[in-house]
Amino acid sequence: MQKFLHDHVNLQVSTLCALKVHCYNSSFPKGTLLRFFAHFYDMEIIEEKAFLAWKEDLTQEFPGKGKALFQVNQWLTWPETAEEESEEEAA
């Protein structure tokens, strides 16, 4: 997957949408989406900018976005927080 998705943020966002739909169809088992997100990030399959683009995407094409965001929101905020801290340290 890494070779297929590398440098294709739009495909990475589509992958995140597919993961969300999979979890939605499985009634969002507790922690599953979060584990998928963390694993795909750790394996360098999905880049930070794709996660942030997915978070900001407001289209209602696929169901379950609200519940998905609830499950992963805390994890999604750490790249933004880390970036802000880096900027403060550099100043």
C-alpha cells in the first residue's frame, strides 16, 4: 500500500474514508478506527496532511463521519499541537 499511496494525498484521504466506512458497517467497534489510523501513520502509509485533510472534509458522501471523528479526534489533534510547540521552540 505504501508504494501505491506514496505522495498521493487524495488517495490517502480516500483510504481513510474507506476505513471509516468499514468501521461504520461494523458498528464502530471501540478503538478499531483509532488503531487503523495509528498503524497506517506508523507504517508511513498515510501522511499527516492526509489525516488533516480527512478531518477537514465536510462532504456527507460516506456515513459515520461524526462518530469517526469522536473516536479519533484526540489522536488527530496531536500533529497540530506538536507543530505549534515546534514553532514556539524555534522562536
